[in-house]
Amino acid sequence: MKIAVLGTGMVGQALANRLSSLGHVVTVGTRDPQATLARTEPDGMGRPPYSVWAAERPDIRLATFADAAASAELVVNATSGFGAMPALEQAGAHTLAGKVLIDISNPLDFSKGFPPSLFVKDTDSLGEQIQRAFPDARVVKALNTLTANLMVNPKELGAESTVFIAGNHAEAKASVTDLLHSFGHSDVIDLGDISGARGTEMLLPVWLRLMGTLGTANFNFSIVR
Ligand SMILES: NC(=O)c1ccc[n+]([C@@H]2O[C@H](COP(=O)([O-])OP(=O)(O)OC[C@H]3O[C@@H](n4cnc5c(N)ncnc54)[C@H](OP(=O)(O)O)[C@@H]3O)[C@@H](O)[C@H]2O)c1
């Protein structure tokens, strides 16, 4: 499948790499490809700049958000919480219409430092805001409750764990579930319509506290029933 991964951070890279290794044709989206490739500084997590990662993966093209989404059958939103809406606006409502849009973003506000607060919660969610702003896209909230590497390599934990999906379109959720199975996820819980994104986004304060307590991001939720 032709897939656009919007986002050049660790989530975008993890998704793009795994999807490409599974045989999909992947284009990564960014605001300004030239500027992204020209970065020489490590990112905020001390990881090498995008160009170093990209040089080892010549099959993965870098394009503007608009170009990447235009050529794709399925779009992944892996941009920052505040970047999600502008990035998707750059991709274009017309381009996103009819496509499955996997939204991994979290509405984290780091403006007052760490831990971040949620800039939307309780009675709304970023997933719902995106679905309302792009009513013809088939938004599926997924994978926002675990660290990037485990999103695409869950078996590395050595035990079964759980991922959640939420969205208004049954067919879109079925496609996303197939994709999640191809990554190695065996426990995918469907939380219903896109308002289920409220709960998965509001798991983030718990996830962040666990990361601090455990001293690692290499863990996941497992729903035992
Ligand atoms: N890191 C994790 O393990 C993890 C786990 C679960 C969920 N998430 C969520 O996944 C998303 C991606 O996380 P990340 O750590 O990979 O990267 P990130 O640093 O949160 O986001 C980087 C991406 O956001 C884009 N962006 C930032 N501001 C923008 C703006 N104003 N307009 C348009 N685009 C903008 C950047 O565009 P450029 O390419 O142009 O710079 C870049 O592609 C976040 O929402 C995060 O909360 C992350």
C-alpha cells in the first residue's frame, strides 16, 4: 500500500521504517523537506538529525505534508499535538477525503515544562477535533499509548500487551487492525467511536508517570480480562 507518514520525529521514523520493511511504499511528510534534511543538530531527545536516519533508508521519500498525503492511500498523523492541525491543513481536506487517517498524536502542552498538561480533554479530544476538522477523512485513533519502538515491534516486550483503537468508520478500523496485526499486536481493543480517543489521550499522564517511576519507556498497558 502507498502510505504517507506525516511526522519526522521518533514516531514518524519508527512507523515509516516498519511499514517500509513490510513492503509498503512510504513517503514521510514534513513542513519543508529541504530544511528538514539540512538539520545537523541532534533532536530534543539527543537522536541524530533526520538526514542521518534517511541516508540509510533511500526507499523512503521525504516530501511536504501535501505531497506525501496526495500520493497515499492511507495517512498516518505522527506530528506533535500542536502541529497536528496545521500539518493536516497543509495536507489538505480534499486530499484526506475518503482516506483512512491513523492519528497517533497526543495533545501534550509542554509550555510550562514537564510534566506536560493536556490541551484538550474530558469532553473532547484531539482525535475528535481532527475528525470534525476533516469530516471526510476516516480518522482512527491508535498507538498513542505506547512508545514509538513498541508501536511497531510489540513482541520486543516478551509478553502480550494491549493497544486501543477508536473511530467512527468500521471499515477503517478493520484496515487499521490488520495493519496493527502485521506489526505483531495481537490484542487490539476497539473503544468504539472517535470519542474513545478521550480515554486513550487521557492515559498519557499515567503513562508519563509510569515512565518516570520505572525509569524506562519500554513498557505497555495490558488489559487482563
Ligand atoms: N515519542 C513517542 O514515543 C510517542 C509515543 C506515543 C505518542 N506520541 C505522539 O506522537 C506524535 C509524534 O511524536 P514524536 O516524538 O515522533 O515527534 P514530535 O517532536 O512530537 O513531532 C514532530 C513532528 O511534528 C511536526 N510539527 C511540529 N510543529 C508543527 C507545526 N507547527 N506545524 C506542522 N507540523 C509541526 C514536525 O514537523 P517538521 O518535520 O516540519 O519538523 C515533525 O514532523 C506526538 O503527538 C506524540 O505525542 C509519541
